[in-house]
Amino acid sequence: MTSLPVAHPQLRSAVNGCCGRCVFLGPCDGIRDFDQLFNCIQERCCGGKIECQFVCPKHPNFTRDVREVNGLQFHCRPKIDQRYVNLPLYVPHLNHKYSRNFPLDWPLVSVTPYSLLGLKGGVYTAAATNAAALRTHLQLAPTARIILRGTDKDKPLEHYWTQRRFDRAPEQLAKLGVDLVIAPNFSHFVDVPKTHNLFNRKRQLICMEELGAAGLNVAPHLSEGDDGDWVYWRDYLADQPSVTHVAKEFQTGSKPLEIGLAALRQIESIQQRIGRALHPILIGGSRLTEHAAAMFERFTILDSRPFMGAIKRRSFRSKGRRPTWVSDPTLPRFGIDFLLYDNIDRYALSLAMRARSRAILKHLRHRKRS
């Protein structure tokens, strides 16, 4: 995947005139969308009002923000020693431990690390100090494997960023016996100065380095606001031969199918360019199951739909490719344990059938061509 050409004459002139003189052109790789370009050069900028939340050269706190992440340059890429993890097609995410009366006996589940960390006597402290205590705390079977899904809303992410070093949060998480940690997804936008996205990219890399140094197995989250970010991740993964598991969140900006599919194609393009198979973890990407099966040998869907269905007392049923959630007569005080088991099992089977049907079709088309 190479940088996309700038076709529109007006946009080409703007890029040459503005991006060509920008000190951040190297890490940014230039803006190719007309609207994004004129937003980036502050055509619509507030002029640096103190209440503005963006990391912008016109903001009074810009120097402080840049120093916080040790600059917006990306020449040095700390190595990540990612260890192989055998991931299934579907991993259920548990939003919380409540409404269940018995330990959930499922091979692999996902939880957010920020729900495990909180202020206790003014100290950012984990809810458990070892692997067994964590599983007891979460009401999981002792043998359950765990993924820490670092993607979340801005508030818990910012809280983690503020507290992580003071109270050695990565070291606390490293004691909990988890298989994989998905890196934080500090927000990338399409309508802000590019320096804001570069700042958030640098924050993710810093967190990844800290988590890896603590001994955790880290998967990068491919946050992107424009094509320049995909160029960066291509070069980053080319320089990280041990990294095969990568994550992409499809619950917010990538929610429309066409946008999500474009992101999936970018990951496929990176896979082809770096010359090794990637195993994408698609967070909230179940609607892309058939497309992912056609592009990747292995991939994982991670979401909380069976859990949230059970919380709302709804049972999963599948009619072909269309999932259906029907009201379940489970009484509130009896918990959701059996309904949750049933939802996860049926949902995982439905995704497997969808993926398998697409894989078979792909194989038949390949045989026909050969």
C-alpha cells in the first residue's frame, strides 16, 4: 500500500503549498482529503481558545502536550515481543460481573482493564493481585483465559493515562495472568488538526511499550483518522516481525458497513505488503464476518452482544445470516447464567457458520479459476 495520489488540482496545489512546508509532514504523511486538509491548516480553527480540547499548534498548551509524549516524531519504533495466542473465531466481552450467580465456565473471555483499576485511598489499584483472585473477582472459572480489551470511551482511557505511571498500573495488570492486552484506542478524528491524532498515536505507542516492558502480551490497535495513519501502521508492522495479532474497533467511527469494509481492506493490504499473515481482532465487527473470512486465514470477532442480550433478558436466535433476539422469560432475580451460556454458544456457532460458508465459496472460486 503506497500513499494515495492527489488527483484534484485544487487539492494538489493545497497539499504542495501547505503540507510541503509543514514540520509534521514526516509523521503525518500528508492529508489527501480536501475537507480534512483545510481543517488541518486551521481554516476552521478557533484560534487557540483555552477551552479547546485539541492538541493544536495555536493552543497555549501545545508545547506542554508535545513534551508530555516526548515529541511528535516516530523515528524510533520500540520492538514488541508478541507471543502467539490461540484465539477462537469468537470471544465474548463481559461488561461487568453483575447479574450472574455462578462462575462463567467459558474458555476465553474479554474484559476491559479499566474496570479492574480504580482509586483506592487515592491510589490507582487493581481489583485483584493475582490470576486466581482476578477470576474469583470476575466470577469466572479458574481455568478461564482472559483478554484485556484496552479500547473504551475517552473518560476511562484518560484516567488510565493520568494514573498509570504514578501507581505502576502495567505492573499490576501483569500479575493477573491474562493472555493478551489490546492497546488503548486514544481517539483519532477526521475533522481536527493532525497534530491531535499524532499526539494520540504517540500515547498509544507509549502505553504499548510500558505494557510490554511489564511482561504483558500486547496487540496494537490500528487507530486511524486518514490514509497517512494506515501508511504508518504498514511501516510499523513491517518493522515488528513478531506481531501477528492486531485489533481494530468497529463500534464507533467504523460503524457504517462501507467504512468498516474499507478499514478491513486496509488491513488486508498491509498483510500483503509486509508478506506475513495477520490475525485481526475485530471489536464489534460481526457484520464483517463474511468479508473477513474471504480476506484472512484466521480472525476473531470480539463483542458483548450475547452478554448485553442476556442482561436485557433476550435470547439469540439465528435465521440464516440475520440474527434475531427474542424475549426470554428468565426472572430477574434468578440471574442470567444459563441465558448467557446459551447466547454465547448460539452466537459463536452462528458466526462460525457464516465464516465457513464464505471460506467454502472462496475455495470453490479459487478451484474454478485454476
